[in-house]
Amino acid sequence: MEIYLIIIISLLFSAFFSGMEIAYISSNKLRFELEKSQSHATDFFLSIFYRYPEQFITTTLVGNNIALVIFSIMTAQLMHPLLLTVTSSDLFITLIETALATAFILLAGEYIPKIIFRSNPNLWLRIFSPLFFLFYIVLYPISKISVWVSIFLLRTVGVKVNSKHHHVFSRIDLDHLIQESIDHQDDEQDLDTEVKIFQNALDFSSVKLRDCMVPRTEIVAIDEAEASLQQLKQLFIETGHSKILIYKNNIDSIIGSIHSSEMLRHPDSWTEHVNDVPIVPETMQANKLMKLFNQQKKSIAVVVDEYGGTAGIVTLEDILEEIFGEIEDEHDRSGLIAKKLENGDYVLSGRMEIDQVNELFDLGIPESDEYSTIAGFILSHYQNLPKANETIKVMHFTFRILKVENNRIDLVKLTLN
């Protein structure tokens, strides 16, 4: 009976150390710091664990190995007499003992505890931190020697090891914290604005200008040589913009922008008050352009493609919308349609962003770096410019082209198959 008890206890300790290891690796350090102000009794233990990560991991490994050695020895003593009644082959007995012990260890000592502890790592760390701290102290000499030996061996083979630890939070910690807040919301509409902004801010570094620019076909501009003062005034009135881009000969040669106030102050010499605009590649990161705007005191830039042609324009408002969401301003794309019909179909503007459509109707349309709009999604699969009333099937989506204008898809009807 005693041998059974030792086997069970050693297996439980193996599960405990394996679970604590995965809980520590999966835990969110930022959440711990936020909850720390709530004065949990376990804060002292967790602070030590996070301050010395190598010591913590080494303790789990040493404790787990000790438990596994005891489990293996006791299992062999228990099974050996039983297997002798079946065969006298030492090799066969050893193989059977090894196979059964390994199966028990993998299932009960590794797989199950790691699934359980990973489900809520911060909680399990708090619950078992007092017990683990006891082993942390008892096994400290062995663990410390193991850490020193490991560092020595790593340095011997040329691997630099920094023994000083700085308790900092990674982007992953922040992302995990925000994702937990999102997952705990039953309705996405109830999600706090601050959480959405925080999530957008974390993703902002990966946003390229091609993802937020106003496309070439929607640029409002006028030729410097052909534009009269009256035409420029009329363009300001019709568009409602405060700035109009000025180009020379064609849209690929934008020379700057004119503000309506400058035009009114200098009606006879407005061409002399055209301000330069930054020319930036479409692969440029949005956060870098924001810094450029701040440095040059600009609010609009021309985006060019790899061949030097004008691909679109980006305003400061376009960039800020990537963080704060939609901002109503003069360059917003008005008149975009996105509605669900009574029969379950959808009518969508070709310029509608796919992420916005998915957020509105939960359609699950695949997103890609190659396109960002409904029209882009269709063209990436169809490879040709479709005609009005043409039907295109992509995966389980059927698009009927309702309107094509100026070589672009303006309006489509979407049917889910």
C-alpha cells in the first residue's frame, strides 16, 4: 500500500511542477502588476518568481526530475514481480515498464496539468505560489548550482548571457491583457472605447500607408497651368475641402497644395503660395509618416507606388483614424453603402473596407495584404474588370456587379451561398 501512495504522490508532484512551469511561461506579467495594487497575500512570492525567471524555471525542472525518478523507481518495483509471471526476459520487462511509465507521465504528469494550468495561468500561479515557494527555498542550492553551470557552459560556447534582469513588459503582455478584455465582452458593441484604441495603438506599428490612403481615383486635384482662379474657387465650393492639390501636366506630378485661405488672401498670385507636400512610398509605415508630419508641420502627403506614379494621398486624419476610429473630416469617403436586404443579401460599395464590412455584418470575408476593399477582394480573384450585371463567385460568396464607373467597381450585391 505504501508503494502505491509514493507513486501517486510523485506523479502529483510531477504534474504540479509541469503545470507551474507552463503557467509561469503563459502568465501575463502586466496583469500581475495591475492586480498587485489590490494587496494579494501572494504578491511577495510572485514578485520573487518574476524577478528571477531562470531560478523559477530551474526549480520546476529539478523538482519535476526528482518526482519522475521516484515515480520510475517505485513503478519498476511494483511492476517487476507482476511481469516476471508473464516472462523472464529482462529486456521485455524493461520495455514494458518504460512504456507504461512514460504513458502515465505524459498523460497525467504533462498533458493534463499543462492544459489545466494554461487555461488561467495567473490564477493558478497565485493559488499555488505559497506551496511552490517552499520548494523554491528547499531546492534553491541545487537550482542555483544548475543555473551557474548552465551559464558557464553557454559562455564557453560563445553565447552571451545577461544575468541582470529588468522587470519590463513586452508588447505580448499588453496584447494578452487587451485580448482578455475583449474575450470577456459578450457583445463587441459593448467593448470599451479605450480598449479598442489601445488595441489599435498596438497594431499601429504594422500599418502601411497603402492601408489608409485615399486612392488615386478619389484624389481632388487641379492642373496648375490650366486652372483659373474661378475654377479653383468652384472646386473648393464643390468639394468642401480646405486644401486642393496642384499638379503639373498630370496627376503623377503633384507639386503641392493650396489652402483656401491662401487663395482668398492672394487671389492674383495664388500660384506662388502653393505649399510643398511630402512624397512618400506606399510601403512606408504610418507611424513614420506621423513623425514626418510633426517635424515638417504638414498634414497631407502624396503616396507613390514602386514606379513613381501617384497611388493616393494620406492625411493626418487618415492616420489618426487607424488609432481612434472613424473621424468625420473633409477627406472622408462619403456616400459609401453597406446595408442588409430583407432577403438576406447585402448591397455594398466597392470602396468599403473589408474589415468594416466584417465588423458590421460578421461575414468573415478573408483579409489580405494584397487588397483592403470589397472591390479589391473581387479583382484579386477575378483578375479582370467585371462589367455591370456580371456575377462572380468567390468561395461561398456570390457577387453581382451593380455599378461600374471609371474602371472601378462602385456597387455590388453580395449573396452568401
